Amino acid sequence: MIEITILAVMLLAALAVGMVLRGRNGRVRVADVSETRSARADLLASVGATGSGPAVLHFSADWCGPCAAVRRVVADVTGQLAESPQPPLDIEVDIDAEPVLAKELNVLSLPTTFVFDSEGRERFRISGVPKVTDLRSALEPLTIAA
């Protein structure tokens, strides 16, 4: 009986941890902007995030299944905002081709998406596949000319 009780407690603990971790998937979180700028800015500029306008940068790989869904979501949202005063850039980065940038941005899993403002500052980070409405609401205020 004790073994069954221990097993049940372990299963419930594992379930709770899994639910907490899954709850963060696809959620748009505000980024911590206290980072060093020069090396990061150079790496971002090398992939096209120059700070000349807002940008959505998403890391992917050929072997990543959910990355195709992120591609569609980002293309949809950037297409919707293409007529904005500052239209956002859609930048896809292969994590295998740019491991230094991935390390600098602390990319731990795929897909990971970043939203940068027109000054090149990281504003949001999204782990997993974002919802169209969430990504649009994060990106839309950045596309308005200052």
C-alpha cells in the first residue's frame, strides 16, 4: 500500500511540473532589456535586424516540426502589418547556421521568437508557437511611426 501511495504522489508531482512547464509554451513575455549592446547588435545586424524598423526574428531548423507553424504565424502577422508606417521585418534564422547568435540570445529550445522595436531593442520573447492575436498585439504598437 505504501508503494502505491508513493507512486501516486510521484505521478501527481510529475503532472504538476509538466503543467507548469507547458503553461509557458507560446506565451508572449516581456524581455529583460538590461543586456550588453555592442556584440549583440553586431550579431543581430549580420542576420538583418538592423534596428531600422521593428522586426520579428524567429529561430528554426529543418528538423523542427513546430517551426513551420511559427513561419505561418509570423508571415500572417507581418503581412497584416505590411501597410503600417513602420512595417515589421520577418527574419528567420537557422539555429544550426547561427549558433553564436542563438547562444547570445539564450535560445534554449525551438521554436523561439523575438520581437525587436525600431531601435533594435528586444521587447518580447516567445517560446513555442505564438498565437496570431498575441503576436499582433505585441507587434502592432511598434509599427506606429514615432
